[in-house]
Amino acid sequence: VKRIMALARSLDGVISGEHGIGITKLEFLSDEELRPFTEYKLRIDPEGRFNKGKLLRNKELVKQYPRGLEADLTPDDVTYSDLTNAYTPSFGLMGHESLIMQQSDIGAIADSVKDCLRCGKCKPVCATHVPRANLLYSPRNKILATSLLVEAFLYEEQTRRGISIKHWEEFEDVADHCTVCHKCLSPCPVNIDFGDVSMNMRNLLRKMGKKSWRPLAAFQAWFIGTQSIGGIQLAHAMTNLSFKSQRLGNRVLSLMAHKQTSAPPATVGTAPIKEQVIHFINKKMPGGLPKKTSRALMDIEDPDYVPIIRNPQTTTAETEAVFYFPGCGSERLFSQVGLATQAMLWHAGVQTVLPPGYLCCGYPQRGNGQFEKAEKMITDNRVLFHRVANTLNYLDIKTVVVSCGTCYDQLQGYQFDKIFPGSRIIDIHEYLLEKGITLPANQPGYLYHEPCHNPMQQGDSMKTVRALVGDKVIKSERCCGESGSLAVSRPDISTQVRFRKEEEIRKGEAQLRATGSVDATQNVKILTSCPSCLMGLNRYQDDLKNGLLEADYIVVEMANQILGKDWMPEYVRIANAGGIERVLV
């Protein structure tokens, strides 16, 4: 650094940057350069009340203070006011003497954010940065907070003071304020992805035993992760019951709920329990969910068998076969999504191979910081898929279809091109477009909510959506606020995120009605391609200026219009009447 400063001076440059002169740069200033400031400081602040000792190097001038500590100091104590005698946490001890470094990944977290320029380009795209609801939690601010907390951890651990519980709580609060959408990566000039940082922070908290236990989030994590048939059936029934209870609570506490959603309180840390309850019920959960999972309706829950679904009248063993990975959201909760995907693949005239039993891709676990559990699930799934591929090698599967963006992201690492040689992964909507299957012409206007994890990866997603459902589609920006378990683990954060999304929905409604795409008396439909977003968007049903907001999946809307309103029972009936082959794996 000294050589760089010397070079800067030799080129008639300056040592100050955009932040001016501070104690980190003091050592590169000469006594003569510093003297005017010192004399001015002594003149206007003779008692040294403001930042005593800062930037005052000359000991003779320091001794001119009428009152001070000079009697207790040696000349060497006042010679420097830079970092020479300052205590700073020793980052050099990471992985050597520092016990906390040896026990955790905190060093990697510190390293992942060290290049931040504090430019703030991440703020506009961050879902949790909602200035009128909470100004504090942009990636830039969270990086600053993370860096300070890491220093606090090191200071307390290296001085053997013991790490404060309060610091762990603050660390968790920073990690909670993230929807893991990864949108902050694109504008970042130094390629910091705070979504990945947040996941690493959550993993660290879990490994150190400092992650808070939240019952609703724990139940949801268990529901999407378990493979027990009985457990899934029970959890599905309990979820339906809990949604009904939440909707009842919304009606009972509607006045308080409206007050909270119209002006969400800015928070630092987790809100009190009473507030959290109101946050949880302030917008209705979806109603009218399917009473059974898609596998239960099709009688294909047995994990020992691979289901192959095909129309025996129009397909043969040589007909194109696709492997459909429905994921937990499209299969366990919103069964209509998985069934609509199967029904449209049936309509497209292909054979559909489903994985045996209830599976989860592992992304929800990874997003919540359960890295070891996620890796185990991923490994088990990949081994199972290799067995499926060997068993069904006569089908020559070249396409893996998904109906969920997080599944798409996670399955990229499964190396399906080695499981089914030469295969590709594609979203169901893009696949249907390839087959030339779209909605009939002259569709009304729609809103489209693009998920944080967008499964449409073959180009411009809006171009794909317009090709599927018509040109009168308006993109609705911002996060829906659901984000996996965020709405149940931190409903206070979710309320702040939804506050901003509600504005976008009303803006989109106004555009549709102004252009005549949707009549003034009609409800507005908002389409998406993510199960979590489908749940989140259903919570805005009462927020339009006129009518209701109807949220649905694109593939479900396509099934409704192309196959007819009774497509679900009809598809289940014809598939169960000889359209399902069960192969022992």
C-alpha cells in the first residue's frame, strides 16, 4: 500500500478517494499536510470533546489541550492516531488460532462479501428493500451489517469474551431478509450474489445451533421433504384445514389486518408474537385446494414402481417419451398443476415417465441452509434416476420436463445428460410451445408474474408467455412475498414485500382496464409458473380496485381452455382406465 501511495504522489495524484481522509489513510500524510487541520481542530474544539485524539499526530499540539489525558500518557502514546495502535480483529487467524473459524464457515462468508463497493446498484431490484415499508435491508446494507457482525464475532472470540447471543440474533435477522431470488447478482459490478450469501449464513446458523425454531416453517419443511405416503396425506389434510383457519382469522381480524397492510411497520429484528400473528393472517391463504395429491388421485404413490402414462390409442413403445419431475409444490400441494402438466403432455401425444414415489429436488432444503440434507436428497435422487434410466433404456428419453423454477435450477446440477444420454431440461410451457400448443386466439388481457426462479430459460420469458396466451399480457414486477417458507417463518418481512407487490398489481389492473383488455366488471387473472408464487398471488385476491384477482398457472389455464372445464376428473378417469403402466424399478 505504501508503494502505491508513493506512486500516486509521484504522479501528482492524491491519497484521498470518494470518502476523503480517515484513520486508514493518516499514515500516508506528512506532518506539514496534517498541521492546518490540527490547528483548526484545536481552535474550535479546545477541550477535545469531538472525536478526541482522531487525526492528531503531533504530540506537542496534543499537549496544548487544557484538559486531557496527557499527564497519563507517554510521548509514544500520542505520536500516532492512525491504525498503528488500534485493535482490529485478526483475519489472519481464520482457520488457525480462531476457534470459531475452525468450527464454521464464517470466514468464507466474510470473503464472499469483501469486494462490495457500497455502490447500491443492488437496491432497486432487491425484494426486501421496500423504502416505504422498510428502508434498511438492501443487499448493500446487509453486506455492511454482515461485515460488522463478522468483526464482532472475531473480536469476542479472540478476546475470549464469548460471542453475544444478540449478535447471533442480528446475524439471523440479516439472513432472514432475503427471498433468495439472486436478482442482486446482475447489477453488481463485483458479482456478489447475496442470495448465496444468505443461504451460507443460514447454514452457519444451523450448524452452530443458533437458528430459531419456527413451528409453521418446520412443518412446511417436513411436508415438502418427507417421502412417507401416510405423512404426506396427513400433512395435506392439515394444510387444507390450516388454510381454512387462516382465512377465518383474516375475516375476524380484518380491521387490524387492513391497517397493517396499508402501512407496514418498519422493523429491526423479529416483530413481537402478537404482531406476527396479524402479519400471518393479514391476507387470505388460497381456498378450494384439491383434497388429494395428484399421485393419490392416479394411484401411483408406490415408490417401488415407475409410472408411465400414455394414451394407448395413439402411442406405441416408439412414441417420444419425456421424464416429468413435478416437484413438491406441483404434486403435494397444488395437485392441479402436476395433473394439468400430465394432461397437456397426454394431449401432446407423448409418453410421460414420472419418478417413483414422492420426491423433492432439494432446493427448499438448500435455501433454508440445510446443506447436508439437501446433498443427501440430491444424491439419493440421482442414484434413483440412474436406476430408472437403466430400467427404461428402451424408451430413449431425451427430454426432462419441469413445472417449477426452483426445480429447474436445482436439476441443472443433476447432470441429466449423463442419466438420460443427450437429454435436456425444459419448462412445460416452453415444451408445449415447441409442440405448437397455445391458447385459442382473441384472449382477454392477463397479468403475468415472473417467478424469482424462472423456469423459462429458452429466451425472453415474456415472448414465450405472449406466444402461449396472447399479446394482451402485462408483466407484473416485484416478488409476491411468499418465497418458500418466508411467509410463515417471517410474516413481518413478507408483509413489507407484499406492500410493494400490491402496488404493481393495481397498476397492472389499471393498464388492463384502460386498454379495454379486461372489462370494468370482469375479474383480473394473473398467471405464473411457480407453485410458491401461485400460493403467494392468491393472497392478493381482494386487493383490486374492481372485482377479484384470480391467480392460476399458465398450464392450468391452458388445460381449462383447450381440454375443457372438466379436464381434471376426465383426465384422471381416462388415465386410470388403462393409461398407466407401472414398471418395477
